[in-house]
Amino acid sequence: MPHAYLPSDLDDALLVGRVWRPAPVNGPSVIVVRRGEVVDITSTVATTADLFDRDDAVEIARHASGESLGSVDALINASLDSSTGALHLLAPCDVQAIKACGVTFAVSLLERVIEEHAGGDASKAQETRSMINELIGADLSKIKPGSEAAAKLKAELERRGAWSQYMEVGIGPDAEVFSKSQPMSSVGFGADVGLYPTSKWNNPEPEIVLAVNSAGGIVGATLGNDVNLRDIEGRSALLLGKAKDNNGSCSIGPFVRLFDGTFTLDTVRQASVSLRIEGADDGFVLDGVSHMREISRDPADLVAQTHGAHHQYPDGFMLFLGTMFSPIKDRDTPGGGFTHHLGDVVTISTPSLGAIVNTVRLSTEITPWTFGVRALYSNLAARGVNL
């Protein structure tokens, strides 16, 4: 049912996205959804980055003229079967930088510390988890990063020899903000996501993703999967790039919902995000739900730590806010925790944003990424789009 992947208040939602249009266009277009109809507005705004920079972005989304591409239900169905080569959804961002925040929730902080102490060995995870929980003896979700209480906990853990680089960014004054992926490399709704072939311990990371314009203004939100390789990052934090940035390792979508009178940053702050993993080869099912109210750093603060006098983004950026859920349910062996099997279907959802669904493959076996920024501008120029 296509509506299961769309916001529960679809008629009130200002949805912006991108689609791949087959021949004769053979390229991406910016779309909006109006009363269930998909409208191509590329003739008004060539990229979503351009739209997000406009002071009248909401009015454009509501009223700009464009070409009808049919119903959003048909688009959703086509995107779930990418083998057809028909019109289908892409990630709703284009030339923006793709940034991500780490360890912004207590549960993910603990799991990162566990990865580090286990040295990326999944078989040691449960033993390490018990040791860390006993050693810390504190509810990290109640500790404000950078506070006096955080400084005292740091001093105590250093005294015990248990301080971690992940604890530093989890409860210290400075957030972890890293480059998740390259502009134009994110995959969208219905696409395959990729695992680096050597990884044996990995998981999805369901997150809310903010759309931020070049002035640092937060203009909307969407969903994302920050595909994570626990064994590779656990071996060394210096392998973060290899663990995080591979072909198909970043999915975003299905649409960016623009902020307006009915959907605001406060809606994001109160959102609950659900994760469902369905195994294709073993019948495994994992369900979880997490709550944005448990985030340790406010979304606006994370944006301020990313953009400002210290760092500018002239094309804007997409910002993953950090994972709220680290699946630890045993799958293959008792005490072994969770890891992906190829063919897993991952669905991340929240009522105000809909859902993004992807299938897990190897990064070496999914469609290679070949359409970058130069290809985008060449395609738009050939179509006569005003850049």
C-alpha cells in the first residue's frame, strides 16, 4: 500500500523530492507533491539546493507551475521495483554536502564504547556490554553534554582508565560531526543500500535528517539510514571513512518535508522513529522504536556546531542527527548480537515523514555511482533548464 510510506497527514504536507525521469529526459527532476499529484518544478528550481535557498520556498512548493508526472502512489510503487527503469524516486537532495552527527543518544554512545572495547569483534560484544554498564553505573541520557556533571563523570572514568573517545563526543562540549557521503551519492526510497564486502558486523542506523540551506537555516526534514559497519569502525576510529562512506551506504528519503505552520522543528523534536528489519533468507524480524526527545543535543545546536563562522556550506547540507537505535537482538549465535544478511529489507518510518525502505546488498554488487555533479549540470543544460 503506497500510502503506508507517505506522511499520515499527506494533504497538509509540503513534500519536495527528486525523481529520475527516463527517456527522453534521462535525468533527475525536482518534484513536489500536491494533493497526491507529483509535479515537476525543475523549470522553476533546477535543484533542491536552489529551492531551499529561496525565501519563498514554501510558496514555490505550493504554487509553482510545472508538469504533472502522475500520482504519488504510482511513483511509490514504481520506486519499489527499480528493475522496470520507469520514473522512480531519488534521494531528495542533490549538490548539498552530506554530514552526520554521532553518539547523540545514550544508547548509541554505549554501543560505540562497546565496539571500541571489543575491538570490532562481535563475539565479545555481550561480555563487553555487561562490563561497560557495570563500570559506568550512570544513566548517560540524563547527563547534559558539556555540563559540570559530565566533567565529573569524565574525571571519574579517567581515574578508572575507562574514558573513551566516544564518551568525549557523547558528553563533552563538542559534538561529533563527520562527512557521511558525497554530494549526489545518496540513494533514495526503494534503492539497494551497500555493505563493504569485508564487514561481518554491521547494522542500519535509522535517523532523522535535516535539510539546511546555505545560510544555515533549517528548512525541512526527512529520514535516513546511516549504514554502519561496526567491526571496521570498532577496529579504529580512524577507519570511520571506510566504515561510513561506500557505494550505497547512505539512503535519504522519501521526501523532504518543508517546515510550515503544521510541521516545524518542534515536530522533529517530538518524533518517534520506527525501525523494521525483515530477513529474506531466515525469516528474521526485528522491530524497534526510539524517541527524539531522548537526544542529548538539541537539533538546532547540532546545526550550529556544523555551520557558522567556522565553516560555511555554499550549497547547503543534509545533517543526520544521530541514531536512536542500535539493534543488539541475537540473530546468528547466542550473544552474537545483530548483523545484516544480504537481502534484508530495512524500513525506517515516522508518521510525519512517511517511510524509507531499502534492501541490503554488497556495495560492490549494486549499481555503481556514476551520475555526479558534473553529469547533473550537463544534463540540465542539455534540457534547456535555466541554471
